[in-house]
Amino acid sequence: MRARLIGALILGLGGVAILLALANWQFRRLEWKSGVLDQIETRIAAEPVALPDRPDPETDRYLAVSLTGEFTGTPVRVQSALEGQGAGYRIEQAFQAGARRLIVERGFVPQAAKIPPAPEGEVTISGNLVWPDEVDGFTPAPDFATGLFYARELSELAAELGTEPLLVVRRDGPAGGRALLPAPVSTAGIPNDHLEYALTWLSLAAVWLVMSAYLIYRILKQAKGETT
């Protein structure tokens, strides 16, 4: 009986300790992730600067930039959805900014709406540099005949639009008619589920503690019955 009791105690306390350690790790991850999101939001909303000569996908991600130039060529659509609007398309178009030719995401149009023409002549817009990572093994290939993409894949968009593989998501400045809805960069799509994970581990620790206590109670009760 003594060995069974010691084993139950070790199993119970060891399991609770492991689960509490996992919960603590998730709380630390929550603090780290919240700090990262705060940094991203600060960078997104910062005053725009000139486009760097050689933007870096790591250090310049979400950098707010200002561009002066002209929309050119035929836009392409990227299938997407916008909260409160449902399904629709992100509108990507080439933008000639001096010697630079890059992609500007003008905004979002609902599925039933027509793509409004881009403004003619020189315009100044601001937006954020983005390097999307949306393509996986299940993403259909683009329909080049109709200019429809199913995800933002920079190399394919750049090849289709004849630009460098660089994307600015517009947040301000002229880009088309009323059907075009703004869809600026935000942290809304970046998951931060660490609090839920931490609470899950805490719940499991509580369940493990109750089950261990019940097991110890059964062992003690059985031992008492054997001695009477």
C-alpha cells in the first residue's frame, strides 16, 4: 500500500507541476506576443517615409512608406474577404514611382462590384510594405486569362504585372472610385491565442489534481478497510 501511495503522489504532483509549467510558458509567450503586436501596430501607424532602396523582408516588414507616381497597366484580383463585406477581391496594380515599378494594393471590392478605374496622372499614396505568406499546397494556380489570383504570391504577381516583387498595401491617398473599400494592414489577422492555451493547461492541471486526490483517497480508504 505504501508503494502505491507514493506512486500516486509522485504521479499526481509530477503531472500538476508539468501542466503548471506549460501554463507558465504560455503566459510568458503571451507577454512576448503582445509586445510584438504593439511594435507592429506602432510601425503600421507611423509617419510614412521614403521607400528604401533595398527593402528587407524582416527589418522593413510593415514599414510605412509614401510613394508618388502613377498607376499603370491592368489590375489583377486576389480572391479574399473583408469583415462586414463578405467575399470579394483585393485589387493589385503596378505603380510607377520614378525609376521604381512595384505593386500597390489599392483596396478591396465586393464580389458583385466592378473594379473602379485607377486615378489618372500622378498621385501620392501612403501604405505599408508587406511580404505575404499565403500560398500553400492547396492554393489553386492563378487564372491568368481572367487576372484572378487565389492568394498573394509576390513572385507571380510581379511577373504578371511586370514589377519588382515588392508590395505596398495602401492606407491613404487616391486609388479609385467609391466601390473600392480601404483594406489597410492591421494586426487583426495575426493570431495571439496564448491566453487560451494557458487557461487550457491550468484547467488540465486542476483536473489532474482532483483525479490524483481521488486516487489517493481510494488508496487510503482501501488500506483502512484492509486493517479493520
